[in-house]
Amino acid sequence: MDNFPIVDTHVHLWHPKQLRYPWLKQVPALNRPYLLDDYSAAHENLEIESIVFVQCDTHPDDGLKEAAWVTSLVAAEPRIRGIVAWAPLEEGEKVAPFVEKLAEEHLVKGIRRLIQGESVDFCIQPKFVDGVKTLARYGLSFDICIFHPQLANAIRLVEQCPHVQFILDHIGKPDIKNQLFEPWKQELKTLAEFPNVYCKLSGLVTEADHESWTPADLQPFIDHVITCFGFDRVIYGSDWPVSTLASEYKQWVHTLQVAVAGCTDEELNKLFHDNAERFYRLK
């Protein structure tokens, strides 16, 4: 496996003694602190040049505290170059002061309000759409985190927010375990037609069979993402430590590198480095 500079755009860190994460009680394998030392041990000798922290679905009252906590870690880990923070976008225009406060921190590059656990029509409710629209005012992007049945309405959300930069986390969480391609395949193609949408190649292993997935299971999904978005709008992410449910860190990097083995060095660099710097404005 070649070693080259990587921007990891999807790193989670959590400390249950510092902040509250109600969902961790349902996932015993992850219900412990995952901190910077754990991350460094996971990627071993890979050249991780920069890190984008992505919010970890804390208790809503801890949303601002989480961004402040991660900011406090930068002194010890200067590779943290960006934060995708949480905000209650379902409040519509009323969320603006909350977002404005987050935007005052230069590390905050975007917002993620998880959609995956909500109803299918959650992301097209007028107040939520209005909340997402406020992000353009502060130059912040939006990470779309959904399960594949919600992809059709994610497209409708994007349609209504032409001035917001979007990135689809985990390629929309298709059912890789059961090799279910439609309607995800056609809907992803439709989403890719919007020039303000990127796609994060992350989280695939946890949508496959955790115990017995193979690279061949992932290949057609990776191929379709690249066919739709091209190498100019795909971005690598580890989804660590959630990914540890199904894969070691280096295993996922190697799997993705092999999956795109036919690409040029320039395209590989875009996927693992340059596109991330551009999308999340890390320079």
C-alpha cells in the first residue's frame, strides 16, 4: 500500500465523561472514550495530514459544548483543521443566532444535523429547509447523513437550497449487505447533477456485512459514485471509530485505494486530499 498525504474528512472523537451521547448506550462496542491517541494508534504510520471532526450526535444541550471541546484539542493536535458542528436546523430562521455563534469559530466549516434517524419527510419540512438555507449566510456547508430510503427527499432539499454547499455522507448509506442498488443508484445519479453537491466515500463497510464483507461487495457502489460525481467531487472519509465495527482503519484505506487502482495519481490525490481542502476550506 502506497503512503501519501491524506485529509480525513470524517473523524469522530467522543468522551462520555465530558459530554452526553444517548445513542452510545445502544452500541456497547463503541460505548467508551475515543480520543486522539486512539485515532493515532488506529491509522498507525499512514500520513494523515489534516483531520475534519464531524459531530457525534451529543445530547442537544451539548451541541455548542462539543464544538468548544474539539476546539480545545487543537493545541495538542494541530492536524484538526475543520469541524462539522451540530445545530438544530429544524428551528428554521430561529436557528440563525446559534449558527452565527458557531461560525465565529474559524475551525467550524459546516453543519450536520443527522437526518438518518428521522422520518422520511423530515428534511423537506419547511422549517428544516429554512434552517439549512441560513448556512449560506455564514459560508457553512451541510453534511447530509441519511439512509438510502431518504435519498429522494434529500434531493428535494438540495433543490431548494442552491446557495448551500452539500456533501453526502457515507454515499447515502445504501444497503450494501443485501446488494440493493435501486432506487439508490438512479437517485444518486440525480443528486450528482447538482454542481453544489459532493459525495463522501466513507461508511461503506458498516453498511455491508460487518463480519464477512469483501472488497467485491463494495466495488460496484464505489464505481457508481465515481461515475456520477467524477474525481472532482468525491472525498475520502474514515468514519472512525464507527468504522471499527466492520474494519480496521488501514484496511478501509487500502480497500478504497485498490478500488480506484485504475485512476491517475492526480485523481487519487483529489480523492484523498485536494477535494477535501477545497470543499471544507482548510487552507
